[in-house]
Amino acid sequence: MKFHIEIDCTPEEVRRLIGLPDMASLHDLYQARVKEMMEKGITPDIVDSLIKSWSPVGQNGLDMFRSFMTSFGDGAKGSADNDGSKPAKS
């Protein structure tokens, strides 16, 4: 036996129905701060501190991700250099 139930409601109504908190004011505050930072000009230090604070495992996770992306980029560069049209250098 199968039931098909279709509910027509907005995302806000669903959030209230299942008891999720209203995050609109927090979202507005976040947007205001990002806009303020954009107007002042973003420096690499600001980006680095933001990424560190957003990273779930802190600096160690960020370093691991950075090393992974570096090794991935080096591998992609190596495969692009050796696309089969010329022999690989030994």
C-alpha cells in the first residue's frame, strides 16, 4: 500500500511546524557584517581568520586541506604536462 501526501507550504511554515528556530535576524546580521567588510576592503589576513574560524577542525584541518589541494594541483599539472602526445621524461 502506498500513500502520496502533498503539502503546499512555504519554507518558513515548515520551519515553524517542525520547531526550527527563526534565523532571519542572525542572517541579516551576518549579511550586514559581510557587506561592511566588503566596503572596507578584504585583506588576506581577514580571509585567513574567517576560514580558520569556519573550519570545523581548526588549523590542523585547514593545513591538511591546503596540502591536499596542493598535491592535487601538482598531480593535475603533471598529468597535463604528460598528455600522451610526447613521451614522459625520466
